[in-house]
Amino acid sequence: MDFSKLTDAVEGIRKFVENAAGGSDKEEPADKTVPGDSAATQLARNARQSYQKTARWMLAAFAAVGVLIFGSLPFAAIADVELTWPNSLFLVGGLVLAVVGIVGAVIAVSLVSEPEDASLGELDVALREIQKTDDKGFVWVKGRPVLTVNKFAALWNPRLAARIELANIVHGPDSSAHLGPNLESAERQASVTNLIQKLGDLESAHAKLAPVAAKLTVSVEGYEKRIADLAKLLAELRTRQGEHAETGLDNEIGAASAMYQAAAAKLDSERAALTTEKQKLAEVDDQLKLYHDHRELVLAESGVMQLRGTFRLARRVLAVAAVLTLFGGTGYALSLPGATANAAEPPAAAPATTTPPAPPAYSTGLRATVVVHDGTSAARELPRECVERSLPAIWVGNGRVPPTTGPFTVVVTDPACTGEITVQRGEGRFALA
């Protein structure tokens, strides 16, 4: 397989994964019913984007490994496979394992993109699943939440482990720092349930005070307008009385003056009532803002913690999926026709020689004459009278004729010196007869 084509395929899969998972990390502003753009919410959003980006790259790496495994396998050869039991077990089982691994990888990465709890009610339900409760609410022992789940189960479930850690943070000894002040009672620590109840009470108080303040505001504005109109009327009547000395205007001026005084008194009363109601409303709104800030903090902590557990679960599932894909691809490759054909075929025979080897220049049995020098190892094998004289012999060998000074092996044919001797280089002389 061409390596450049394989590289292009991996790059294409990476781009596809990025586009499918969302190429842009920007998120739309949150709705007013959920945490806004506070510092805690922004940190949670940044953590979510970081986890999602890491998950996309994990999927891209998994896809690259899958291409390396299956991109080099001849999928077209599956048409030549005869499905027989149990010979096709590796083929079918390998494909099934590979499919399970690929589907598991896609599901693992999609888990990171799932929305986490977006309300205190969902968080309260999630915490009740792992913390003991009674008719008074959550249960604590020595300031620690009493958990109802097995810690060993948390070792196999990262999501459950993250939820346990969240319970120890939100409902731990420092619960008031996370949920807000003055939520604990004489018997129990502050809990998410208390925060929900506190927000509900404050919202109810705000709902009662806001209409009263709005009504008083309208009333004050109406009396202010009425007083302005009466003051204008009194000024006009007094001007007419001064210019024409009309005695009939005294009654009108007196009536207008009485209405002015009554309106002024009522305005003072409405203003005092409005000031009181606005003060009450401001106190409630200040507390609402305080506990809404804690609501945003708790939801941000919950989102980050749950997303961390989901990411760890996705990473674990993706690792298992990679192993399944590897074993599945290996089983599939070994089951294809021709996968082991090369091993079963006998080795190819060496090509036949077209030209026979050249025969040696001489062959064994040539007549020769040799002289063995005195004092050599070959001389000790011969009688004294056979040393340092020319002896008839037959050369033993099938290669080239040995050099004159040896080495050589001959059979001496002289009747007095008969026998086979080997003379090393420089121990004698050799010559063909």
C-alpha cells in the first residue's frame, strides 16, 4: 500500500473528526435560567472545551490506528472466503470485534459532548442517589456525608467516582462556602436542598414585594402629577383674583387649596410606604443575587466534576475499543485467503544451471616424479635411501597441478620406497613425468 495514500487517508479522517465534533470551540451565551458569564461559569466552559478538544484528538488517533490496521488488509478477498464452521470463526469474530471497537470509540467520544446537570434540582437528585437521606434530608456523620455506594464500585465507574468527590466537596465541612451562608440548621449542615428552598423563599418574597412597590410607584407618580395640576390651578385663581378683585373666587381657591393639602398629605404617605417597600425589595434582591452567585458556583463545580468523570470513562472505553479493534483486525487478517499461503508453499527450487561446470585441468592418476628433502616430516616416513633422490610416483588429486615446491600428495611407485606421502610446501619438489 502506498504510504502517501495512507497518510492522506489519516489526515482526511482527522479533519472529518474535527468537523463532526465541532470545529469551533465557541459556545452561545447561556440562557438566563442557567448560570451566566460569571468567572466560575467561564472556567467550567473552558474546561468543557478542553475536554472535548482532547476527546476529538483521541478519536482522530484511534481512526489513524484503524486505518493503519485495516488500510493494509485486502477487504476484497473476503468474497473468496467460504463460511464454514469453525474455520470462519476468526474471520467473523475478528470483524465483529473490530465493529464493536469502532462503535465503542464513537460512543466514548460522544459521551464528552453530552450536557451535564443544568439545574440545582438535577444536582439534588444526583446527590440523593449516592448520599443517605431521611425524613429531614441528607445525613452527615462528623461533618462528612454518609454515602450509600460502594467505594470499590467507584474504581470501575469514573462517573460514580466523580459524583462521590462532588458530594464530599459540596456537602463536606466547607459546604457553606459553596452553597452560601445561613443555610444550615441546628441539626443539619447546608445542602443543595437548603439552597433550593432559600432561593424559592426569596423568589416568593420578591414576587410579593415587587407588585406592591410597582403599585406605590404609580400612585406616587399620580399624586405628584395631581399636586402639580392643583398648584397650577391655585396660581391661576390667585392671579385672576388679584387682577379683577372678584369675590366669588374665594370659594374656588379654598376648595383647590384643600384638595392640594389632601393630595400633598397622601403623597407623603405613599412616598413613605414606597420607600419602605423598596427597602424590603432591595434586601431581598441583594440576598437573591448572593445566592444566585452561589448557585452558579455550585453548578459550575458540578459541571466540571461530572465532565471529568465522563472524560475518564470515555478514555477507558476508547482504550478498550482500540484493543478490540487491534485483535479484531488481526483475527480478520489471519483468516483471509492467502494469509498463510506463502508459509504453506514449498520453497522454490534453485534455477537449473544452463552450463555445466568446467572440468578440472587434470585428474587423479597422472605420473610424476618427486624429490623429498632430508630432515622433513615426509622424509621420516621413507627409508634413508629414498631421500634426496628422484622417485617415480602417481599424483593424487583432482584440482590444479601443485606447484613445483609443493604442497602435494603422491603415491611413490619405486619398489624400495612404495607408499603414499604428503609433502608440505618447501619440503620437496614435484614435476609431472
